[in-house]
Amino acid sequence: MTQGPATPLPPPKERRRLRVAGSFTQDQIAARVGVTRKTVRAWENGRTTPRGRKREAYASLLAELATDAADSPLRTDDPVAPAAASASASAPSEPPPAPGPVPVPAPERHPPPSPLTPSQAFDALYAFCSPALVRQAYLLTGRRELARESVERAFELAWQRWPEVAVDPDPAGWVRAAAYEYALSPWHRFRPRYRHPEAPPADAPDRALMDVLLHLPPPHRRTLLLYDGVGLDLPETAAETEASTPAAANRLLRAREAVAARLPELSDPAELTRRLAELASKERLRAAKPLTVRTCSERRARFWTRAAIAFTVALIGTTALSLRSAPTRYEPPVAPGETVRGVPPRVAPGALSEAEVELRAKLRGETVNGPEKLVPLGP
């Protein structure tokens, strides 16, 4: 069985323009195609491409929007047209005016909207994403303070790399991936403040669901949250978790089996999605203000910059001192000692022998005082 050619689609920017021209929201397009709003946004950003029946439905809807946009200036069902026709019929007949140049109205010029400053754009992204990200990080870790810290650190990193994040097709996904990586870091277990578990949720069903989530392996937990909690499709989930699509599907199935084994009432994915949203919304989790996050990010960047400069200066000073104190010529190393053979062993002091007594008397008798003792005697 051969597969036919895929239905052609307009470029991503044209898809968004057709949707806006038709006065449709992403939720409405998603409802008509049968996908989530995140998927429609990914299609319009160019991050993913629809396939199969969803591609055909999406292409048909875009073609319909393109036709409506092309026919909108020539519509005859305008309610003003019948009124104008009836008014012209009731008026007395007059000779038609002489043909002349048709006046063309000057196009209205609207001042272009002022672009947002980097601070304003960052604050808008933070206000839009931080509440949901804190709840997602709480489902990942089961710790309220770590969830807030993860989101704040992710946005601090985003502010430090704002030129890169600002041009990213999905800045919210960039920050979400950074927050998830920080939240699931295994080094938090060595921090004193995170050695002991926090208080579980108050309701018994919520405690059971949180216990099941925390017993899942981190990759399975992250895949389950992205697919059933956030609403990403399988290719987007695989791309964000840095795994292949089959691997992401396998992790999702295993995570759902583990949840259904302990909580059979959550075997339905729709019910699991609803319970995850309820569990996350019951906790009062608030992140810091955008100004506080930007200030902390700048302070942290300055600290590490100064630390890097200080380390570089210390390294240069150590290198200069080594060059200054290093020898300028070759000095051979001291040869290792060798064992000397034939030396008589040392004996303890005792009485002199007769020969030694005679030699001592001879030396004492021939010794004179003064420099004369240095003058050699003649033959």
C-alpha cells in the first residue's frame, strides 16, 4: 500500500494571518480540528507539522478561511446595501452625472504600535507563565518551596539569555524546560533544606495521587505531566524531554499503567488530566514579582562575572610568579648516594696501643710554637 502525497499547507505565518483575519481564536481552531490549543500554537509557530487526518482537516479549514478572506470585500449580503438600494429607488429619477475620475480615498494611517522594551516583554512572559509553571513544578517534586525556586531560577536564566529567549519560537517552552531541569536535579537531595519531605496534601485522594507521582521515575513523571497535564502532543513531548517519539510513548504508557495500578479510577486519561489540574490548583503557590526576579538575575550575573575575573587574575598572578621564580639554567639533580665498600667498621674508644702511644709522644715532642713550625727543615 503506497502513501499519497501530503496535503499542501501555507507557511506558518500565513496560517496565523488567516486565523486572525477570520476572527478565530486558537481554542476555536483546535476545537474544529480536534486537537489542543498548544498544538495549534505549535503549528502556527512552525515547531511541528500536522499529519494524517488532522493535516487534511487543518488544510481544509485554512482553505475555507482563505476563501472567506478573498471574498470579504465583494460580499453582497451587507445590511447597508438593501437600504441604499431602496433609498435610490424611492428618489426621483435624475440624469446620470457625467463620467469623471473616481475619487480614491486616502488610506488611513495609524501610528505603528511602540515595541515593548525587554523588561516589559519579560514581565509579560513571567506574568503569563509563572503561575502554571509553579503548579507543574510542584507536581514534579512534591515540594512547594522547590517549585517556586525552580521557576524563579528558570526565569533568572531566561533574563540572562534574553536575546536568545526573545527570538525563540516558543519562549514559554524554553522557560518550562529550564524549570523542569532544575526541579528534577538530583543534587537537591544533598541540600539541608530539602533532606526532609514536606507536608503532603490535606485530602486523602490528593495524597494518594501525589504519592503515585513521586514514585514514578523522573523521565516518566515528566512525560506524563507534559502530555496529560500541560496538553502537549507526543512529538512535542518527545522533543522537550530529549527523547525519540517511540521512547516518549513508551514512558507515557508505563506511567499511566503505574498510576492505574494503584488508582484504578484514574485509568481514563481524561479523568487523570482533570485530577492533575485539581491537585495543582488546590495549593496556594505564588512566585516572586518580576522585578525581584530580574534584580536577582542581574545580581547573580554580576557575582559570577566578578568571580570569574578574580579567578582569572589569580591564575595570571600565579603564572607570573612561577615564571619569575623558575630557574633560568639547567641544574642537574643531586646524584643518589652509593654504598662505599672497604671502610673498616667504627670501634668504640678504648686504651691506646703501644704504636699509638709512641706516635703521640713523637708529635708532641716535635711541635714548636710560632710560625717556625711551618718552615721546612733542610737536609
